Amino acid sequence: MNIRDATEADLPAIAEIYNVAVASRQSTADTEPVSVESRLPWLRNRDRATRPLWVMDADGAVAAWLSVDSFHSRPAYNITAEVSVYVATAYRRRGIARRLLQEAIRHGGSAGTRTFVALIFGHNEPSIALFEGFGFQRWAHLPGVTELDGVERDVVILGLRIDGRGAARINHRQVLRAHDKKNVCFGCLELEEIFSNPLHQR
Ligand SMILES: CC(C)(COP(=O)(O)OP(=O)(O)OC[C@H]1O[C@@H](n2cnc3c(N)ncnc32)[C@H](O)[C@@H]1OP(=O)(O)O)[C@@H](O)C(=O)NCCC(=O)NCCS
């Protein structure tokens, strides 16, 4: 498996993976399936250097995708990016989202991004666990701001500060709290791997 830039030829697979998530009511505030055509401007109108769209290629099949999008259109927000990751059901629990997110954090630091945010439903526990494992912290809790099939749902905004080298400015206590909770501090391990500079020695 390898990570590569998404092309227009990948859009049917990208939309298919996304539409499974739409139907799940757990991952996105879109309520209707998206079409390939509707995704074209999203793919075309981006600065690939700072707002990449990648797929995880599994022997020619698209197993997952990750997108870095602008958090807000106003220019002062350019240092902040929103990250989203979607994995095809058949490829979940194999560390694919972790690999993509690790790459996004590594890339973001060199691309001038200082902060990553992720907007996630409060009931999307797998995703929250994924991001918290990288040291993302809960910066906002928006109660009942969405409605899915007549049920109001909360949204949390998770955030991670990164510096110019891509190294996370993680509050070490926060990482240790994540460690306590999960018994596996993979955020710590991943970030150590990324920067070859053990966080524990900073
Ligand atoms: C959330 C999602 C991206 C995880 O992808 P994945 O490739 O299966 O995740 P990984 O195998 O890399 O797992 C990394 C960590 O995420 C968390 N995680 C992933 N799936 C989980 C699950 N079903 N339950 C609990 N934690 C889970 C765990 O902390 C896991 O670490 P661990 O294996 O050491 O426990 C995937 O379930 C998905 O595509 N969901 C639908 C889309 C979505 O919700 N995206 C997030 C919004 S941006």
C-alpha cells in the first residue's frame, strides 16, 4: 500500500467511500450521497502543496483517502487547516488512517500549517480515538448543532498545534492522559517516529 496524490480517476472510489460514511450517520453532516461531479471542484480547486488530497492505494484499489482543506476562506485562517480521513469498510482497523494522518502532520509542518483541526460528531468514537491518539485535544464542544434523522447531534472540534518542522507542540501531560486511557500512547510513538526526536527528552 502506498500514499499518492488523488486524481480525477479516483473520484468514483472516493465518493463511494464517502457515501458509505454518509449512510452511517456517524461521520459527516452530509445527509445525501454525493456525486462524482460534485466532487470535481473540490479536487481541482486546491493548492496541492498546502491542501493535499491523498489516497491510500492498495494494489490499484483506493482503500482510503485523506483531505486537508481550508478551515475558513478568510486569509488570516490560512495557517489553519481541517483534516478529514475516510477508510473503506473492508480496510478498516489496519492502521491505514493512522498512516495517512501521520503523513498529513509531517507534511503540514513543512507546508506552513500551524494548526490542524478536525470537526467530528461527538458520537464518532473511532474517529475521536484516532485523532486523540495523535495528541489532538478537544477545543470545542458544540451541543446539538446538527440534526440527523430527527436526532440532534453534538460536534466536537479537535485541534493540534504543529511547529515549522511538523513537530507537534503537544502538552506532554495530555499525551500521558491519552496513554492512561488507551494503555498505548501511539500518538507519542508515531510522533517520535516522525521526528526521530523522542518527545520524552524534550
Ligand atoms: C475513523 C476511521 C477513519 C479509522 O480508520 P482505520 O484505518 O480503521 O483506523 P486505524 O486502523 O488506523 O486505527 C487507528 C486508531 O483509531 C482508533 N479506532 C479506529 N477504529 C476504531 C473503532 N472502530 N473503535 C475504536 N477506536 C477505533 C483506535 O484508537 C485505533 O488505534 P488502535 O488500533 O491502536 O486501537 C474509519 O473508521 C472511518 O473511515 N470511519 C468513517 C469516516 C470517519 O468517521 N472519518 C472521521 C471524520 S474526519
